[in-house]
Amino acid sequence: MEFNLKKTFLRGFSAVRQELPTFLLMTFGTTIVAFGIMSLTIPYRFPDSGVSGIAVLSSYAFGISPAWVVGIANLILLLWGLRELSRRFIGWTVYAVILLTILLKLFEGMPYPLLNERLLAAILAGTVKGLGSGLVLRSGSSLGGTDILVVALRKRYGVEVGQFTFYINLVILGVSVFIVGLESAIYGLVSIFANALVTDNVLRSFDRRRQVFVISNSPQETADFITNELHRGVTILHGEGGYTHQERPALLCVLTPRQTMDLKRHLSVHDPKAFMIISDASEVLGKGFKNWKAL
């Protein structure tokens, strides 16, 4: 009995420790998004995208608090997509929705930065919300809304996610023209574009890696440098020169930008005739990089 309790405790502690980065990233990211909506979007009457876009338009048209629209809409979407979503996704989405609802309510009376230039305000709003959204997505979870809808529809009917999201936001922007006017709708479009751009860049900055392909005259020495000095794995591919038909081993590895520069310097001194190809790797999963369990 004592052994089982200890084993259960250790498993629970391990699970909490594993999910702690998700909790911290999601909490911080959600707070930033809530600030962006209440302090940089609503005061300037900009439209938004997704469920928050519907919440913002409801606030402009009917004076309804965005917190209630976000909470109720996400509850309906979660109940609808319950069968299609993983337990982890549901758990973290419920937490995010509750936190976002509370923060939207708390930030209602918060002072906001006053910018005379609305274009700058739109760009700032998109940048701030994009930063928060990127951190949330980086944690392996979401803020709910259309994320729930597109994930469930993709699993159930094979609907293309990007295309479906685009049409949803297009309808919201179209409706916003009649509520906030054409000029504010255009500013909102700029804000949404900045949001998407920053979100993508935040995600890429966390997983920025280089895929390196080296054809070296001393492959073993180069492989030893990568393994012992850079502490990265390397795969030796056995190839053949197309012109000479001589055996030409090639090295394949994934490095950080700093490690790639270290390898360049090593080759420039020890093997200046080496052939090296460097390309960006948008995401790397496996030992030494992103853990599969974090997905």
C-alpha cells in the first residue's frame, strides 16, 4: 500500500513538472491576449478575428461584455467538439477559456495607451495579441474559439483548416463594416494581419534550427567534431560521386544557428574544400529538441 502511494505520488509529480512550462506559457500568453483585446482593440473600435471578433462586435453593437460572449461561445463549441478532441487539448482549452474570460472582465476598466495615429494602434494591437497567441500555441494548447471548430471539423469531415478559418474571419470582417464602418474595418484587417505575422514568427523563433548537409574530405573527423564539441547527433550517409564514382560519405545533422557557425569555422580551418548546404528547419522533433510528449 505504501509502495503504491509513493509510486502514484511520483507519477503525479512527474506529470505536474512536465506540464509546468505549458501552464506558465499559457497563463502569460493568455494575459497578453486579454490585454490586447481590452486595451488596444476595443478602445479604438477595431474588429477582431474568431470568437473574440464576435465578442468585440457584440460589445460595439449591444454593449455586451466580451467576457460573457467568449465564455459562452467556447462552452458551446467545446460541448459540440467533445468527441473529436483529445483530453489534454480539452483540459488546457478549458483552463485557457476560463482564464481569458476572467481576465477580459478584470481588464474592462483598465486604462489604455492613447495613440493619435490609429494605424499605429492597429499594428500594436495585432503585435501584442500575436505575441500572446504565439506563446499559447507554443505551449501545445489553444485559446479555444475557432481552434476548437477547425480541429473538430478536420477530424470529422476532413475540412481544410486554413481555408475554413479564412472564410470565418472574412464573414466577421464583412459584418464589422456595418457596425464600425469601413475605415475601422480596414484598420482591423491590418491588425489581424499583424497578429498572424507575429504569431508565426513567435512559433518559428522557438524552434529555429538549421538542417546541415556536409560532404567532407575527412567525414569521420567532422562527425567527431559535431558529436564531441557541438554535442549533437549526426548521420553518415554513404554516397558516390557522380563524376568520379568514388565513395563520398555525407553528413546530415540538425544544429542551432550558433552551432552552425561553429561548424563553419571548423570546416574553414580543417577542411576548406568541404561542400556544405544549410537550410532552415521549421520544426524538429526528437531527442535534444522538442519532446514528442509535449505535443
